[in-house]
Amino acid sequence: MLKTPKGLRCHIGIFGRRNVGKSNILNSLTSQNISIVSDIAGTTTDPVEKGMELQPIGPVLFVDTAGIDDVGVLGNMRVEKTFKVFDRTDVAILVIEPDIWGEFEDRIIEEFKKRNISFIVAINKIDLKEPAAEIISKTADLKVDVIHTSALEKKGINRLKKAIVNAAPEEYINAPTIIGDLIPPGGLAVLVVPIDKEAPKGRLILPQVQTIRDILDSDSYCMVVKERELRDCLDSLKEKPDIVVTDSQAFLKVTADVPADVKLTSFSILFARFKGDLVEQVKGALTIEHLKSGDRVLICESCTHHPIADDIGRVKIPRWLTQYVGGKLNYEIYSGRDFPDNIEDYKLIIHCGACMWNRRSMLTRIIAAKEKGVPITNYGLTIAYSLGIFDRALEPFPYALQEYKETLKKLNQ
């Protein structure tokens, strides 16, 4: 059985000082010995991940982190990695001892609130001592679920699981749709899937598979074709499809083959909505109009892969943008979770569809860009804009299309 991708799992981060029992909490929650536990502070170095099913949320990913109070050069590096976990945390568990609260706990709470992360406090090791009165008072003031636990004796673990469910974002209880709201039950979507050098041998890429599943979950159906067979496919249908979705790289040919009265978009644009903020990324794409030769552009990929000769992020998008701008731009590529601190030095950030990430991770980047005043968009929107088919690609999303037109009007005044 195929595992649910990490990007579709609710990410639950476990935070706290060294040696408060974070790893024991993870092992108790998962009923497995995932993390190494020891009385020696600082045993956990890199974040430890474990996926499981937690109903009614469904698939979740627990992330055990290094102690926030770690010291020394290596300790600082561990703390830095811990803070990166905040970027993708949907629900957080702050693990504390029954009689210790100080600047480290305050710092973590401040980070939760700053990022609007739902959190729970687990007062651990209650098998050794009762929670101090000041701890009871301090945690009560937070107005969140506070669970008394003993990870070693498995006390309070079921209550902790229930608290996690209560804190989970609505999108994981009632999962958002990728495409299901764009087609009626019994409707037809035609998916255009080029089989080129970037297509993994023997399988489809993740956004295509997830879109197909979402169509089936919505009681609709789909046809999957390559771009060369699209016109014959459409001609063979008795009725026009409700929507055509293409790989963004085939936008031009597909646009020429799809009748003007049939809605058209791309997998990447679907994921701009599913994983992030479509309107914000639509606004970001308008920056392309004002790019000049020599401007710096940051291109981000959420996954790492070996680039091929005609790579989408490294070759095709730069080529289309150069043609549109009429001059050479300076590109920098970041892959995985690497992200520069100096994003304000870039005129535009162009991000992939983030299919490998959870929504929190992508929204964190969008928020960071917005705070620094740097426009951010994604691959599909960039391609559609640079090829002059932006309006057409946004037709399935009337609210985004309207926002685009109103923003464009303001810019031209």
C-alpha cells in the first residue's frame, strides 16, 4: 500500500527543553520506539519524524525536535534546525517538567503565537512529582489544553491525542479539495500529462496522482492524455469536458487545442490554491510586467531532484521570462527547505507547486515574503503570464481573476 505523502499529513511538532521527555512522548503517541531516549541531555539532534493515522484527522506526521535550550556550537545548530520545524508545524506540543518554566518556554510560546500555531502543553513526568502551583497557574493563563502525562507509564497519552484532534486545523478535519469544487458530480475533467524527460519512469508525478484521486472522491471522472493526443480526445467526446487541466509546460499547445468555452488551467495553478494563497500569488505574478534586465529573481523548489537538460525551474522558466522581459535576469535557485535570509534583495520569488509540503510550510513562505514586501508567485502562474494566457488560466477561479483585473486597473491608473 502506498503511504500518504508528507505534504498531505497534519504536521505535529514536539518542542521543549532537553531531557523533558519529548522523545518518550513521541514513542508513547506512536506506540513505537522511534526516538532514542536517554537520561543524557541532548540525545535528539536532528528532527525525528514518524507518520501514523490519528482519527478523525487521518494521516499525521509527528516531528520530535532537539531541546530549545541546547548550548555550544553544535547545540546552536540543533536549535536552528528546531526553529525551522516551526515553519511546517500545524499543531505543536510543548513538553515541560512539573516544576520548571522560564525564558525557553516563554520563547516557544511567543513563537507559537507569532505564527498562529495551535498548541498544547504537556506537563510530563507526573510519575515523579506533582505539578508546582506556579506551573498550574502559568499554564492556566495560556487558555489552551494542558495535559498531565507520564510518557514512561503511558498516563495521559489518550487525553493528549484527543487534545491534538481538538487543536488540528479545520482543513485536516474537512480536507480542502484540489479540483472537486470546479466540476459537478458526474462531470468530466481532461488531464493533459506530457511524458517527457522529467516524468518519472513508470509512474505519474504527485500532483497528477492527487488530482485524479480528488476527482474520484468528488464522484466525477477524468480522462488522462498526452498533449499530442488532446485534440483527438476532445473531438471524440459527445459533450465538452467541464475543465481541462494541463502540465504548465504544455500550456501553449493545450490552449490552442481547447475550445474557448471550456475552462482551462494547470496542475501548478491548482496547487497554488491547494497548498498556498492563490490570490497572493496571482498578485505576485503581476510583478513580471515590471521586471528589468539585471533584476534578481529567486526560484524555489520544495523538493530536491537531479536537474535535467531542459529543467523547468532552471531552464524553461528563465527562457520564457527572458523573452517576455527582453533582457537577462539574475536567477538563484534554492531547493528543499533552504531559504535565504535576504529575500528582500530579490524582485520576485517564483515557487514550485509545493506538492511535497504541507500547506503550513507554503503559507509560511508566503507570509515571510509579504512581511518583507517581496512579491511571490508560482511556476504555473509565471508560465501563464509570460506566455500571455493569464486570463484564460484563471477562468476557473473567478475570485482570483477578479482580483487580478482590479489590481491591474490600480497599477495602470
